[in-house]
Amino acid sequence: GAVVSQHPSRVICKSGTSVKIECRSLDFQATTMFWYRQFPKQSLMLMATSNEGSKATYEQGVEKDKFLINHASLTLSTLTVTSAHPEDSSFYICSASTSDSGNTIYFGEGSWLTVV
Amino acid sequence: AQSVTQPDIHITVSEGASLELRCNYSYGATPYLFWYVQSPGQGLQLLLKYFSGDTLVQGIKGFEAEFKRSQSSFNLRKPSVHWSDAAEYFCAVGSMNRDDKIIFGKGTRLHILP
């Protein structure tokens, strides 16, 4: 079945540095991918919609210059957290959907980011 | 406004007991409904989804959910829970357009008593 792979699953970085998280659709093409963020004990929050070949669409309150999204191909979207701060520590999850299986949405495994 | 409400933040049931997790939604278009489960430290796993047709849908791990349009609800049920069912459960609603975002409820954390 369709699989969405996310890498790295866990990353620790120092304050002020940047970290990149990759989201790949392994056996299907995804023109649109979504990036979510989850704070501890809270629900998922949509950050942005990643569109292949064009700029991402950010949700209100999400800093586009801080959370850079690039959707370079139909199978890869990346989220770069720039100038990371401890408050950026969170669980980031991507998703993509395929027209197979009734537009089912598949999620990546998620990436735990810890900024120290 | 589009929204998903899971009124119970925490639910505790004994192992072997039945379970029902509530979900109500508000959505302008024809809804496409999901239940996901998230175990500690892991990503989301799809339990089941409702697209159309039979309003009682069967999912993995023995879960089922019933879509009730008149009540705008999509409650998740399991007749007998196992200790491994302890996790966070998210109800979500989307549209049939594959490029539309989905909206999540705040989640219900399920605790299982031995």
C-alpha cells in the first residue's frame, strides 16, 4: 500500500542552527503534501500545505521564513526549521494523499525535534 | 466554521470492557471522516475511514465507527479493549478532494486498567 516516509525520526540540534526534515511518498506521486505540528499533549496543528512546483501555503500564525517548505518533486517535500529555538521543539508530521483507495490520506512516521 | 470536537480528553476503561469514543463535526461540504490512533512516540495510524455507503464502518484492530449525519457524529467503538489499545485517538474530517487539508479533533487519550 501507499507509504509516506519521514526522515529523520528524531533529531537534536543546537539553538540557532537549522534542521531539515524530509517527507517522501514511496510508491505514489503526491502533488500536495501537508505538514503538521504537535505540541505535547495537544492536537495536531496544520502548519502549511506544500504544493509541488509552487510556493507553500501557510496557515495563519505560522512563520514562513522560519519554517521553509520546499516541494521539489512529486515524491519529496522538505521542512526546514531555520534558526531553531527551544520552543520549536515539537513533533512534526507530514501527510500525503493518493487518488487510490478513495483519497486516503497517509501520514509519515513523524519527526521529533529537540532544540537544546 | 469547520471543526471537529472530541468532548472527552481522557477516558479510562478496564481491559475487556467496551469502548466508545465520541466525535462530532461541523463541515460545510460532504464530510470524509477518519479515526487515527497514535501510540506514544509514534506517528499516526489510520484505524478506519468513512467515505460513503454503509454508515457502519469496520476498521483495523477490531474497531468500528458509525456515521450519523443527523447528529453530525462519527463515534468510534470497540466491544472489548486490550491493554495495547492504550493510546491517543484522533477524529478527523476532510473533503473528497485529495488536495484539501483535514481537520483534527484535539484527541482522546485512552487509559486501560488491568
